[in-house]
Amino acid sequence: MDDLKDMDKAISRIEVALKKGEKRNPRQVDPETCTGCNMCLQTGCPAISLTPEGKARIDAVVCNGCPICQQVCKAGAIHEAT
């Protein structure tokens, strides 16, 4: 249940940032670190999908750079793209 509360808080912060028009770099997944827990998928982000191996993948074209997926990733596998 705490995961959902944390996700709600993160979403609220991101909504405020996006309304301000802040530009962010897209996120990317380190497949070596990703555990396939699917927490990032639960955010409902259209940029996130799964690879055939069950790991998260982020489409950089669709990603608006909000860090919600990064914040909910317990494995620390999601980072800002460089």
C-alpha cells in the first residue's frame, strides 16, 4: 500500500513540474539491473513496455522525461538518458 501512496505523491510533483513547462531528458532502463518487477508499468506510462525477456523498456520518443518510473523503481534500474 505504501508503494501506491508514494506513487501518488510522485505523480502530483511531476504534474506540477510539467505544468510549469520544464523540459527533461527521457529516462532509460539498465537491463542488467532491471528485475522485471513491473512497478514502472503500474505507473501507466505509455512509454514503458516489456522486452521479450520481461525487462522494462522505455521509448525515448514517447518519454516526456518525468521521473515517476525512476522513483518507483526499487532496483534503481531507471536513469536519465545521457
